[in-house]
Amino acid sequence: MPLSAQSADYDFPSTVRDDLSDKDLLRVEKITEPTLDFSKAERFETNQGGAATSTKVANRDAFSQFSSNLTFEDEQTFKLGNALFRKLWVSSPSSTQASDGLGPLFNARACQSCHLKDGRGHPPEGDSDATSMFLRLGKSGSTAEEIEALNNYVSATIPDPVYGGQLQDLAVPGLTAEGHMVIDYQEQLVQLKDGTEVSLRMPTYSVSDLGYGPMHKDTTLSPRIAPPMIGLGLLEAIHPADIIKNADPDDLDGDGISGKYAIARMPVTGELTLGRFGWKAENPTVRHQSASAFAGDIGISSPDVDKPFGDCTQNQQACLAMATGVQERLGNTEAPDPVLELVTFYSKNLAVPARRDVEDQGVLRGKELFYGAGCASCHRPKFVTRRDTDDKAQAFQLIWPYTDMLLHDMGEGLADGQQVGVANGREWRTSPLWGLGLTETVNGHTFFLHDGRARNLIEAIMWHGGEAEKAKQAFADMNKTDRQALIGFLESL
């Protein structure tokens, strides 16, 4: 795709990789070309995560294995990070001083509470809780200071002046929770070309039991389920040039696909870089994603996001009057290094499971249909990670994430109306598809998309719109056998 600059403020890197020799560059370009042969599996296709791929039995722990190419010492570090990822934080003050600092307002007590079995979250069903799903709150800038913060990428969005950046449905003793998410579903029937009817559930979101008065009239509610944790370090190791060269924000080639890259500021240094993580790619690194989740979801401060009161705002003085968990003998924050370092290492080294059934004729037919429908235009199958990454387990690996890491307009049906960084209210980052077929095995459900509205993969595809409209229509026009083959391919990932 042709490239056009998105921001005069961001001096984006060259679209040619600077970490490879000319010989290696030719090798990489050749091996990452889209295949034209669907009669057999491609070389190395089983190992979705390169040498880091987990070959363990695909059971409920399929997303919780460490990268297969870790050293023994790194395996120990991974296990320490795992313990901290599962750690339950408690409110302050507490006799367990290394574990206090929870909240005061929060959504979960542990990382694992949202990322169940390191997998995909879900919307509340029946009487179950909403721990793995929450509402992001945001509005447009209304003051010169807010507008400048947005324009300079200091803030990805402007939080609600009372309730902050996300709705906290839990609170420590003595404090009132902010409120509770309410979802109302309406069924909508759509008909495929062969007459098959598919029912899509259209959600409407609201908040009940607001604990601190009304929200700002312009605040939007954006539901988010926790995404799977696998392969994050490999996604971070994709060279910026390989992401940027596929951007075509003005659709200069006229193919209807106008992906654009996200821009974010690095914490601490303030340097502008690519956004990669989060549903709208607002976070640049796994470490920053982890630090943001510590602060926003659990209310725990860290060296990168030093917010001991979490998401409490100046309009919540009772929250700001609560005790924090900062222990000077341990550090200046509630999760000082090495806590954040260990959780980041764990998060970067959760292995991608090996593919299944890659030589199955039905799966190969589904793969051909996936390409033919245009799905691979955004869900780009493969990359070779950068050679010069600091994390050697992720260096120079052929990976198959099925994402371009870009933002795309997904149509009005999936729009949340919330601007996040350069992503507008209709744009979302292309979700990686690796591990998709093990969602039910690991998490016991098949809810997909950013808010889990889709109850299966067919519904997820039929919710696609905008730049994905043609691909969706191609799927809708298939006969039942071909649709089942394409779904079979997705379930093999």
C-alpha cells in the first residue's frame, strides 16, 4: 500500500528495515509474501509464534505456557512474573505491606481476574460478574489545555471530570463504588445469500447506581473485554517499518482499505512512537500496557504510571483521602521494579500455541477462501520480527499473528463514538487471530469482538463493516460448505 504521512509532528521511521542485511531483507520479503498455493500448508505454518511456539497439549492451560525458547534463567523469571500476575492486592493499610494499595476504586484485585487463564474476557452473562469487562469513559477536549493535550498525544482521550477514564464498579471498605455497567441487547436478523438467517445481538450501554453524581453530558461509554495475552512480546518485536509500510490512511491505491498507524507517547521519556496495544492501539509497549492496567484496573501505581489513587479524580475527594500502599522501604510506588519488570516479562513471554490441522483439506480450502474474500488485507498473516530486539526469545522469528497492527474503520455497527489518540469513534486496531480457535477450550465461551457481543465466529464476521464490508459480504455470499470451511480455518489458528 502507498504511504501518506499522518502527522507532521511524528517523524516516522523509514519503511525499509534498518536491522537487516540486504541478504536477510530479501529473505524476509520473500517468506512474508502472501501465499498463492493453497494445496498444502506453508513451511513453518504450524509454529505460529516461531521458535517461541508452545507445543504443549491444547487444554485449558494452552494460553499460560512460556515461550519455548526461553533459557532456564528466563523460565524462572517468567514464573516469578506469573506469581505477581496472579497476586491478589488488598486495601491499605494492611499487615501484608507488599500487597496493599488496592484501589481505592478498582475493577479487579489481580491481573488474572480480568485475563482469565491468560485468555479472552467476556460480557456478564446471567448472574455472573463483569470482572473481565469494563466501560472506558472519554469525551472530546473542551478547553485549550485539553485540546492541546490531545493534539500533542499527551493524552489519548479526555476522561470524565468526575469518574475518570473508566467506570470502577468496586471500592475499598468505606468508599462508594462509581456505578455498574448495564447492557441491553436487541436481536437483529440478517440473511445470508443462501437464505440462512443469523441473529446479531446489538448492545446498548448505560450505567446504574452512579455514586458521585451525573457524568459529563459529552462522556461516551466504550465497553472493553480483556484481550488474550499470548504473543504480546512478538507483536512488540515487529519492526515499525513493517507496520508503517502497510498504512494507507487516504486509500491512495483505491482498494477500500485505509489503515493508519497509531501514535503514542512513551512514558517517562515522552518520545513519540507507534501505538500497538489496546483495542485502539493507544499503548506503545507491553510494559506501558501493564502499567496502565495496574493503575486503571487495580489502582496500583508503578514507575511508569505513578497514580497511587488509581483513577480517582479531583472531584472524588473521599477517594483521595484514603490510604495508599506506597512503602518507602520497598520503593516510591505500590508496584516498584522489579514488580513491573517481572509482570512485563511474563506478559511478553506467554507463548502462542501451535496451529492444528494445517494440512486438513477443509482447513486449506478455508484458508483460500479467507484470502479470496480479502480478510488477509487487514489480518495480515505473517511477519519476521526484528533482529535487534533486546528480548532474544522474540528476535528474528517468523510469526503468524494475522494482524497488520493498524487502525481501520469498522463501520457504524461497531462504532463506540469515542476518540482515542488518532483512532476515531469508528476505528479499531486489527485484532490478532492466533489462538482464536482455542477460546472455548481455555475460557469456556465463544464471545468475540471488543465487547463480546458476537456469540460465535459467524456473528463476529457479520458485524464487520466499513473497510471490511466487502470481505463480510463475500462471506455472506458463500454457500454453507464454504462458510464452514472458512470457520474451520479460523478455528485451526
